Amino acid sequence: MAGAVGLGLLALPGGAGAAPELPPVTADELVASVLTADVGAFGGTVELDNALGLPALPGMPQAAAGDSSARVWSDGEGRGRVQLPTDSGERTLVSDGETFWAWNSEDQTVHTAPADKGPAERESAVADPTAAATEALDVLRASSEVRVDGTAEVAGRPAYELVLTPAATERTLLREVRLAVDAEHRVPLRLTVLANGSTEPALQLGFTDLEFGPQDPELFTFTPPPGATVEPAPEDAGRPGGPHGGPLGGKPEGLPDGVEPTIVGDGWDTVAVISGGDLGGALDDPRREGAPEGRPDIDLSALGTPVSGPWGSGTLISTAVASAIITDDGRVAAGAVPEQVLTEALGQ
């Protein structure tokens, strides 16, 4: 589900107001400036508004419907910090340039790894709208109609509204993706995804306040609290680092290193097919005696419906912006596409 939902991690409006007056810019000029922008140092608050209707998933609380927030800082040179509130504490992720630290106050545990091999915690996706929006733009622009649709104010900053609409040949659940691009720095401040058949955003992720410029160096250091358990991070975790070199970006699929999905199609109707066995047991449920390898450690019947076809049988899990089939033989097919596109991909 991390792969299926990952394409839709998007942006929250920073407040309504009069549209600012900005110099005219073409879509091609705006796209080019976003893809070459240097984010630099910044600090801010990010909020996620999730209308998917999913329950909380193991290790991915931001998948649950509702609002969540995070504080994020970057020095613009590969060091960063993310603070994620939880129901009973806080998760803190820090990359100091040499070591990646992941602190969980609930179990008093710190995971560490070299900065270039640290785990890309799935929760940190909510804290990087700039990287998420730039990734979406880079992946989707070739199969989209792209236009500038006026201006907006996001996190108190004037921005251009860049809209990507699927080409007529694309088979997708999405109607459009909107990026609010900072007029001065040309970095995305907000990413909004709209599904077919709805006028309300399915997922929104973005800054509600943002300050560009040097940040306190102490933010990018971490000392384990007294009594904390310090242990190495799992070796199969993903690596930090997004399209702009951010310290906490990570793989968009949230997969372990060395695991590459089979990609079927491109653009909006891309489907990723992964073998559960290739995930190194990440989907296995060791408590279920005789369970097929690759089956998830969650109750799929509460999340989806049984499906079958020439490819076999499994469970279909659908949201407004994405769907996934987890087969009984341990494969996972996911994308921002309807069921038919998934079954065609499984049959190849």
C-alpha cells in the first residue's frame, strides 16, 4: 500500500486570500525553472489532509484518513531534521551529514545508519512537499497537458498555479495534479491531487508556514536521550535523499535497497509489479502458520475485496487516487489506475 498511496502524497492549501499579481510566465518556463531550482536552506510546517478513507496501516500512520502535520528543516547541503507528532509522543529524524538518526519517543529507541544509507522512514514523506511535487512533475509532464492557472498565496508566499492534466490516452483515476510554485524561489510549496468524479482534493500536502534562509545549526545534530536504546537501522531500509538532494526524501516506492519493481506502462497509468518474496519478508506474517510467502502482516479483508482472473486470485485495495492488488501467490501490483489496468499488468 505504501507504493499505491505514494503517488498521491500531496498538498494542503496555506490559506485563502486574494490572488497575488505576478508577472506572466508560460507553462514551459515554469516547468523548466522548477526542475532546475535550488531549494537551499529552509524551515517550516507541513500539513497533510488525507481524504482516502483508509484505516491506519502498520508503520504508516499518515495513510489513515484525516489531518497530520510535521516540522521540517534543511540546511540546503544534505543535513535535515523532521519532527512528526504521534498519538503518545514524537518521532524525530535527523541527518547530520555523517549519521542518520531515527528517534521514537514511544519505545525510547534510536536507529542509526551512515547518512548515505539511512532508512527513508515512510512517515517522512509527509514532510517533503517540495520533493514530492517535483518528482510528480518530472514523471508526469511528458504524458500531460500542462498549463498555468493563475496565482495563489501559500504559506504567506505568492505562487503560480501549475496544472497537469492526463493526456486523453492515459487510463488513470486522477483528474489533475496542481502544483503551487513559489514565485521567487521557483520551488513547489503545495501539491494537490484531484480524482475523477470529485471536486474535492483526495490528498493534499504542503507548507502552512515557511522560512527560506539559514537555520540553527543545532537542529542538525542529535544526541540520544538518557536511557534510550541505540541500535543499527535495518540493512534493507531505503536511502534518504530526494530529487533536490534533500536528506530525508527516500525512494518513492518505499522499497528496500536492491528491490526494483517491474514497471508496466508509463506516465499516469504506470503500474509497479513487485514480488512479495523480493521484499525480503517485509510482507510476510510469521504468526500465521502455513501462510503463503509474501502475504501481508495485516488483515486484507478489512481493506479490500477478493478478485480473480487469468493471473490468479488476490485482494483489491482501492482509494480515490490509487489501487493495488495483492495476489495470493505474493505479488503486488499498484498504481493510480483502475482495476483493469492492474490485472493487465499482472497478466504480462
